[in-house]
Amino acid sequence: MEITRLDVWTMAIGALVNASCALLGCYMVLRRLSLLGDAIAHAILPGLAIAFMITGSRALLPMFLGALVVGMLTAFLAETIHKVARVKHDAALGVVFTSLFALGVVLITRVADQVDLDPGCVLYGAIELLPLDTVTHFGVTAPLRFWSLLIVFALVIAFVVILWKELKIVSFDPHLATTMGISAALIHYMLMGVVAGTTVAAFEAVGSILVVAMLVAPAAAAHLLTDRLWVMMLLAGVQGVTAAVFGTLLAIHFNTSVAGMMAVAAGLQFALAVVAAPRYGLVARWLRRTSLAYRIVCEDALGILYRWREMSAGSATSGLSSREIALALGGGLAPRLALWLLRWQRLVQPVEARIVLTPRGSDRAKDLVRSHRLWESYLAKHLQLPSDHLHEPAERVEHFITEPLREQVAEDIVGAATDPHGSPIPQEESP
């Protein structure tokens, strides 16, 4: 696969488009307005058509102004319908953008007979053709759209930097912003104006449909990877650039639409984040749930051995067989794996074909049983639950009671030596 100079410029143009959309998309995702970006990207079609019908020209300025006006109108109409008609925000957006998009398709089809305006190009873009139209600035010959998109990217960066505090507060808590004297509505419409302007500037590069992927996918993927806004925006920008690079390479390899492959690359990045994000990914959540499940099974096994030792008059060598413990825990593979983990952690050990607690395991088991019986006593004291209703809630809570909380409960029921069932509450050893 040979990479030409035109391919490099295609990557550069795509990187500027994607990074600009991704940075603004972070605020859209945080404010749950991703559909509004979709709406603006589709609704600017009638603005383009009306601008041509009025001016009879495809010059950049009238096209930009027409699309910008309709983009702002989309945000205004959606917000107005949401407040006045009291319909849900997504329903208001759906009504506005589908109506304007349909109107745009009709108008573009109508004016297409008068000018070489291809509706398919409007929808899907022609980024691979943009490097053919070059211009020289500052001694550098580059595609015309590269220079315009570079200006747009610089303006987006300036907008974010200048209004960083206001955008951040409005994105997370618009009511707090209002109490601080920040006009949440003004910031909202300023953001929508920048989104509309960026969408129009990106229109020729990625088209009306594919720009939506750049407004949502990189930001949504970055949101899964971090909880810090500046890191999220940095990751979203990087993902936008890499989507442009890998999308171009994949398009060259498969001989298909470059803009389409950029969107596919962004989608693949999002899918990877869904699966492998260190905190919110599917793998991480599965590992946390599995780890918690096995911790509970292990602690239940320690509790069983501790109670069995109590019943055996406190003999340190009293224990149960692996099969007996597994049956007490419900059988299956989990109890057997839990016993292996306990042996690996040196909390239990085999003695004459039986499993017994080690001194370290005995301390862990005593804390667990102490938490259980203290919680039973606490529930009996404050909720007056009958004794046969105490064990089950205490069995669930015992695995999550921290040492400070355990001692607070002990202070609340000071003087209680046994739980409501008459079992002794293990006492803390004096230091």
C-alpha cells in the first residue's frame, strides 16, 4: 500500500475536522445533547440551499452564513418547543431536525438542476478530492480547505480556552452557573453557534451525516476513559486525529469512502473503549464483579470455619473437609476456587485431610463474625426486628462493614456480649 502526498493531506484535513468536532463534542456528550449535534449537522441543509437560491452562488461566505443561521435556528426551535410545548427534549429535537433535514433534501434536489450540486456529496462529503484544490500561504502550498479548517480549529481552541470556566460549570451544573452570575442560556447558544459553524466548515470534508460521528464517537469514547474534563478533551482530540489517519489507511486498503472509513475508525475506537476502558469498560466491570463475588465466597468460607471452631470448643485444629465447605457454600466451582485462593493467601491450611484456619485467617474470620453479630445486635436494638429476620441482612452487610463503622456500632451497643441469638460477639484484643 503506497501512501501519496495527497493521502497525507487527506489525513491532515480529516485530523483538523475530527479534532475540532471532538473537542466540541465533549461538551455535547456531558450535557446529554449529542442528538443536538446530529440535528444541527442535518438541519443545515436547507440553509445551504436557501443561501444558493438567494445569492445564486456557491461562495463560501453566503453558504456559511445560511447554514449557520439554520443551525442556530435548530437549537432555538428545539429549546422553545421543549419549554413551551412541554415535550421531552429528544422528541423536540427529533421533530425539528427531521423536518428541516427533509426540507433541505427537497430544496437541494430542486436546485441541483441549476448547479453542479450533488446531494450525495452533501450527505457523504468528498474529502479525498479536497487536496486537489491548493493555495499558497506563508510560502506553504496546501489544500484550500486545509487553511480554512486550520482557522476553524484555532477558533475552537480559542473558544474553549477563553470560556473554559463558564463552559465547564454550565456543562456540569447550569443551575449553579446561574447562581454564580453566568448566563447558562447565553453560554448554551454560544456553544451551539460554534458547533454550527464548525459543522458547516466540516461539511465539505465529511458531509452532513458523517460529521455526526465525529461530534459524538471520540467524545463518548473519551468519557469512558476518564472523569477529568481536560483529559477527556485531550483524549477525544487524539482519537479524532487517529481516526483520520487509520480511516484514510483503511480506505486506501479497501478502496472505499475515506470519510466513511474515518467514521468506522471512530466507531471502532468507541467499541474498544466500551470493552477495555480501565474503569467503566466491560472487562473492568466484569473483573470487579468477579473479584467481589469471590471475596464474598472466601469470607463466607472463613466464617464457616470460625463458627465450626466455636462449636468444637475452640480447638485450633478443628476443621472441615473441602467437600463439606463447598456444600455449605452451595456447591459448584466457585467454593473450590475460593478455597484455593484462601490457601494461596495462607488464610487456611490442610491438616489431616481437613481445612483449618491459620492464625492470620482466624483474625480475618473473627473480624467478619464480629461485624455480623454486631450488626444483628444493632438491628435488633434500633429496628426491633424479630430474631429470625436478623441473620440474612447481617450476612449481606458483613462483607462491607469497615473497621471504623464496626467500632461505631460496637460503641452504640456497648455492653452487649452476645448477639440476639445468644452467640458470643468476638471482642477486639487490647493492644
